[in-house]
Amino acid sequence: MGMTAALLAACTPAAPGNDADVPSKAFPAAHRPVAPIVSSRYSTEEARDRLREADNVMARSGITPGMTVADIGAGEGYYTIRLASRVGEDGRVLAQDIVPQVRDALAERVNREALDNVSVKLGEPADPKLPADSFDRIFLVHMYHEIGAPYEFLWRMRPALRPGGRVVVVDSNRPTAEHGTPPALLDCEMAAVGYARVERIAMPSAGGFLAMYEARGPRPAPDAIKPCVFVAPQSAAPSSGAPHKP
């Protein structure tokens, strides 16, 4: 398959099937605050590179030449550009954002920098619109706390992983209303949709922690998903929250 055909394949959603017929109301709501999208930029690229943020995250995530990866909530493309270099001409990167203007600006940057192994597409808040059985890694960097319907989002994203593929989440360890995600809450929400955590490490260079998940067992039916309840921390308690399942 030529590069053009490969990029077109990466941009083409899976054929409509049962998933397309499942309405959003079938999924439980998130029982915790959702942070608003305030910027397409987490920090300046120069500041992030001084800390070797992307290098450290990609190394820990096992990114190698030839992989196919997705950068969800790609923003201005800090990870997109660096992932494209790491996977090389035999790999592919699909960069996605839900804001049309941000998507368009990133597409212009990809075209300007002649990144032939990158495709850019528009997603939806509750559906990343990823092709099935396509990705070795799916990156959610400093954006998980902005997902308003996490159970639906994770459920619709799950078929996009290849066997052995992993979801890589990078976020800050603070309440979702403060633009972070407590690790225990993240574990709980991921597990509710059938993802098992395989690693979690502190990642100061990325502003918090890195956690990786694999899909395990059958994907649950939407009405079988048990939502996690976020318990807001008391003023004298640590700011990590305490999720539990009802």
C-alpha cells in the first residue's frame, strides 16, 4: 500500500455497524466535574523540549519505527510532530482534535513541514472516530479531564486498538475541575470499560504522571458499565479524590 493510500485508510472511519446504532443515552454519565477546554496549548514547545517531555513519554511508551499511533486532542501538534519523527516513514500518525479551527491549523502545519506520514482529522467529544484495529498506541495527553462522556468515549475508542496495543494517558495528579485526573479515578473509569492498567509512573517532565492501559476481555455492553463516583476531597485532605463504584 502506498503512503497516500495508507493515509486515506487512517482517515476513514470503520464501516457503520452496531456501534453506530448505539445512542449516547445508553452510557452512564460521568459522576465528577469535567474541565472546560481552555487552550490548544499545554505549554510552549520550547519549554517542554527543555524538559525532554516528548522524548521521555515516547521512550516510556515504547514508540519505535514503523508503529501506527493516534494523538487524540492533538492541539497545535507538539506530540504529533515528534511522534511522526519517531515512527519514521514506515509508521503513521493520526492526529485528531474536536475543534475545527485547531484541526485546520494543525493540518496546515503538517503540510508546511511536509510530514507525509501524518493525517489530521476531526473527532467528536464522545467519539474519537478512529478506524478499527489500527493503532499500536493511542495518546491522550493532558486532555482526559476534558472528556465529558468518558465511558462512551473509551467504549467507542477501544476497537481501534490492535492486539497488544496500549492507551497512553499523561495528566496531572489533581481533581478534574482543576485540569487534572486523580490516578485512582482514571483507573476506575478505564476499568469500567474493560481496560487494565499495565504501568503507571511519575512523569515530572510531563507535568504529572503517565499511565498505560490495555483492553482485556470482552467490551462491556453500555448498560453494563458501572460508573465511578468521584468524592470531592475535604479541605484538609489530599487533593486526589477517592473514586468508588456504587
